[in-house]
Amino acid sequence: MSVPYLLNFLPASPFKRPPLRVPVSVILEQIAEGESWGDILTAYPELQREDIQAAIYYAKASLDHSEVRVAGA
């Protein structure tokens, strides 16, 4: 799955009405909280490992030109 395709959402099952869409922020939050990719894939069986990887690449691309400053510096 290409990063531009994501547009902040990962597609899930097209067979559900309406189709389920999982926000990238939900996936990233679960990773940040320490959930394994396996746990995420179990929670969202419509997703694939490539979808999680694409979410991380999307976050990286979104932040590519951002700066983080150290507090008090």
C-alpha cells in the first residue's frame, strides 16, 4: 500500500456496510502504548502487516519537515 493512498485512514473490509476505516492515529497510538503488531492485526483482522507499516511511513512523511525542540533549551 502506498503512503499517498492512506490519506489518514487505513482501509479495512470493503464487504462491511459501511466499509470500516481505521484512522492512522489509532494504529499509531496502539503502537505507542506498546501493543504488538500481532495484537493490532488481531483487533483489526481486515488489516495486513503492510497497512501498519504504511501507517508508520505516513507518520514519518507527515513529520519529515518538522522540528522538535528540547524544552528549556
